[in-house]
Amino acid sequence: MEVRAKKFLGQHFLKDENIARQIAESLTGITPHVLEIGPGMGVLTKYLYNMPDIDFHAIEIDRESVSYLHQHYPSLHVIEGDFLALDPGTLFSEPFAVIGNFPYNISSQILFKVFDNRSRVPELVGMFQKEVAERVAAKPGSKTYGILSVLLSAYYDIEYLFTVPEHVFNPPPKVKSAVIRLRRNSITTLECDENLFVKVVKIGFNQRRKTLRNALRQLNMPLDNVPDRLLSLRAEQLSVDDFITLTKSLS
Ligand code: SAH
């Protein structure tokens, strides 16, 4: 019996085998340790868990999907649980890649969690709502450029791989989807206080119509050493390097 799609879990099952294989094959193999989030009925999973030398785990919150997977893929390691509550250290002692046709209701939270674990996640391949994928891959100056674009591109090379239409899902979502790939760049630590960097980016974009001079007031830190050029801009006009320069000049 197939799993009945539950809206509150963001379940839209992919029906197109070619797209499923393309997503699975977008992993570059940089690490043999792989975590799939939300396997559902296993459309991606079956292309992954039998790959040679793969150390594969999946986490799925939906009990009905988990029992479907146990029945159809008895040798698969699937945990029943919430990825957002997972301590990845309990599964992997080595760096691991993250893959999935993700539950769209928690897209940003998944991306923030990957960001927090950036030293352990060298690669992510995943399907998101097209709009989220575009935001992640956005460049400075564009309307969709935002917190996740800056934070993630500070540490990852981001590629927009391909767009996926609504009708290849059951049930079809209301929006198009897209697959992106994030690969960790060579930067281990930014040349600035990284916690302050995150704070500056968030404050800047949370008041994205204000210039940084005004937005950053709430930091309560002296802005005297910050180049005027940066203070007179809005967050969406700054590159990652600009944000690093700005953060350095604050501390
Ligand atoms: N990968 C499957 C299912 C995609 S739908 C496919 O492509 O067909 C998203 C899946 O994520 C669902 O199976 C849903 O139950 C699961 N899910 C939702 N929230 C989750 C969470 N917090 N942690 C783990 N899995 C979750």
C-alpha cells in the first residue's frame, strides 16, 4: 500500500524516476557518508543506498513512510525522527553529505541547520521550492538576495542545477521546484568574528529597506571605523566580502 500524502508534513511524492536518478547522481561522491532527509516512499533512496561503498542513513518523521521503507528496502538504515532535532554526531563521526527532496514547510530551517553544521557537511544536494532555491543562489543586488544567500555563499559554492515542474509530484505542489547543489569552499573560518558576521547579516536584511547605517544602530556598537561606502548601502547591495569587511571594522 502506498503512503497517503499528508499536507502538514509537506509530503509531495516525486513520481518521475529520471528526475529522481538525476538528483541522486548530482552528489559528487566527495564523502561516502550520506544522509537523506525525508525519504518518503524512497524514490531517491533506491538510487542511493546501494551505491558501492556508501554509508547511507535516512531520517523520516512519518511513521507510515518508515514502515513502507522497512517493507520495501529491508536493509536500509532509516531512523524515524525529526531532522531538525537530530544530533548528526549520533549517526556520523565523519563529514557527511545531505540529500533530499525536502519537506518544503521546513526548507529554511534545514538550510540553517546545515549552515550551523558547515564544518561537517561538505555537500548538499536537494530539491526546494524554486523560489527558495533562487534565494539561496541569488547574487548581490537582486531582489531575492537575502540572509541565506549571504550566509551560505560565505562557506559554500552554490549551483542552481535544474527546475522541476509541478506535475511530476503526487500531489502536485502549488509552485515549481528546483534542485540546487552546495559544495563547501576552501574557507575554514572567515577573517572576522563569525558570530558577529551572522548577526550583522541578519540585522541588515531584517530591515532591508534601511541603509546599514540605520539598520546597524540596534547593534549598539560604534560604527566609526566602518567605511562610509558600506554604511550608505542597503544589505542587499553588499557582497559576502563586503559583509566581512564590515564585520571586521566593527570589532
Ligand atoms: N523524498 C520523497 C518525499 C518528499 S516529501 C520523494 O521525493 O517522494 C518530504 C518528506 O519529508 C516526507 O516524506 C515527509 O514525511 C518528510 N518530513 C517532513 N518533515 C520532516 C522532518 N522534520 N524530518 C524528517 N523528515 C521529514
